Amino acid sequence: MAGPGCFAEGPMRSNKRDLLAIVMVVLLVLLSFGAGFLVNELVETRLGRSSNSDFDDEFAVFWEAWDRVDENFIGEMPSGQEVTYGAARGSLSVLEDPYTIFVEPIAREEERQRLRGNFGGVGIELTRDEDGVFILEPIPGNPAEEAGILSGDILLAVDGQELTPETTVQEVAELVRGEQGTEVILTVLHRDSEQPSDVTITRATILMPSVTYRLLPEDETIGFVRLTRFTGESGKEIEEAVVSLREDGAEHLILDLRQNGGGLRDAAVDVSDHFLDGGTVVFQANKDGAEEEYSAAKGELAEGMTVVVLIDEGTASAAEIVAGALKDRDRATLIGRPTFGKGSVQLVFDLSDGSSVHVTSARWLTPNRTQLDQEGLQPDIVVELTQEAIDSGIDEVLERAVAFISQQG
């Protein structure tokens, strides 16, 4: 029997170590590919079939430490998969880049669904006013609208479960969501009715547009456009919004990028293109020092319209590209709070078990060569939120934008 100071290894532990070694080394190629290593060379190194002993020697301490844990740890040992995932996360953390990360299979699938813009549900946006009332907004073309849910309907119960002042928005969302093809009953009060109605809706795959828009009731010359994320359809959706609002009489535009965490770079260029008459949208600085310039086409969809962009600490990535381009090109005024500062490009590599690794490979610069990454954008007009306004459901940033446009004459 091995004592506390000995390094012992039986056949079972040896096999276990070799299996973990292969998985570990394959994962670690993601860190070493820039140096020209190949997967088979690394695997052979761990198994002793390569003359490159330096790599193997470096990992000897890891295996020595892990065997000590395996022999002596009083708690339950993790599975091989858990060790592999933990090793991948730990290895990437030494790069000290918050966006070079390992994503496990379940989280990666959720990420894919967000980028596709669909999920199982009924297709409603749910908000709660200052009195705790749940207000519904059906998403066009989805089951809730087709079943008769109207804009401004008040939600009272889900499948007979009455909503209380203590019920949270997240709890309601979980009640409404479910397996596609199943039914859910929403008890609602229509705006023009005094009696509640039960509306039965069949859950389905929900198409989530990235853009919603409307004329502001307080000033119908102002069009309000909210862009929630950047997908392959965002450019077309913004085009539709601007054209429709202009036809309805809008002379000014408020583009709301608050809490927009970004998305596709090309979508950011497409969106910016509608507000710019040619010229630079963003520079991409790559690992090898080379720069790529992304530009808008000649012609501007929103020509002649005053443009205001709303930003906050949740405005990041592709959203910062748009805000930075419109600011530097003197095309828009930024109102709100400083942005997040996530101006980098991640290559996403899907792995064999459904997990993925995201690797930062480039950084973005605004037309005036302001670095977005870890810097962010400063608004032209800062609006600090008050707790009183938050509690009352008042949008102080939007109010300031409306006042600014009115002052422009």
C-alpha cells in the first residue's frame, strides 16, 4: 500500500489517467494551435510516442497532483467529464480574457437557440407596471396574437393559477412556456371589456423579431425603434421599421440599444448602413496586426431625420459598433449611461460532445479608432436613473431623448 509520501499507480488508475490524458490534450490543443501543434502530435506526446518530452514533462506535475487528490480526497470524486470541463475552464482562465471561454453542451444549445431567435412558447412580451399589473404585448405572427391576445391586455391567471403582487415576471414566463404542441390558458382582461376572458393558446416555436417600433404618443413625429439583439434579419427589420415610421409621419428617430448585448458583426454593419451615407462603420484589428475596414454603402435610408441612440451598461459588442459609428460620424447623439465595453471578436468552435470554446481573435475600433474593448462608449448626454423613477416605471432616458429632440426644433 502506498503511504502519504508515495506515488502509486495501479492498472485501473493508469487506464483512467490515459483516458483523461487524451481528452485533456485534445482540449488543450485549442490553446496551442497558434503555435502550430497538431492534435495527433499532442496525443502521441502524452502516450509517450513522441520525441517531444518537454510537453509531457510539463504535465507530469498535473498528473502527480491529481493522483494525490484521487488517493486521499475524502469527498466524492467528480466524473471524468466533470474533470475535463473543469480543466478546460481552468486552462482558458490563465489567458485573462473574459470572452475566451469554454461553454458546456446545455448552455451552448441555449446559445444556439438565442441566435436562431426562436423557442417554445406563445409569443408575448410581458411587462409589469408600477401597480404590479402584468401587461401583455403579442408578438406579431405568433400564437398569442392569432388566439386573440390584444396589445395592452391585462394578464390575471395562467392555467387557473391566479397571479398575485408577489408573483415575479420570471415566474409568469415559466408558467406560460412549455412543450410545443401543448395548450396553455391565459385569463386576461381586454382593454374594452369589464369581464375577464379565458384564451386558449397552443404553444409553438416562437419567432422572435429583433426589432419593434412605434410612433410615440406624446409626439407622433418621433419614431421609436428598439433593437434587442443583432441577428441575420436585423438589417431588414430596421429597414422595415424606418420605412414604415417615415410613411406614418416620423421626422425623428430614437434607436434604443439599451440592454442589447450584441450579436453578429455583419448585422451591425447592415444596421449602421441605414443611417450613414457611405464611409467607415468599424475597423477590425486582427491577431497578426492587420486591419479590416467595414464600410456603409452610398445612400442613407434615414436621410434628413434626427437620430438619437439610447445606451446603457448593457449595450455591448455589435450594439457598441452601431453606437460608436453613428457617434463618430456625427450622425447621432448618444443618451443614457456608459456602455459595457465588449468590443472583440470571438471565433466559436463546436466540440464533439456539443460543448464549445469561444476564442477572442480580434478587436473592434470605431471610425475615429476608439477601442471599444474594455473601454466602452461615453454618452453625449448622461442620464442617471433615480430610484423613484424606477419604482414608478418612468423611463427617464427616453424622456430626456424626447426633450432633446424637441429642443432641436
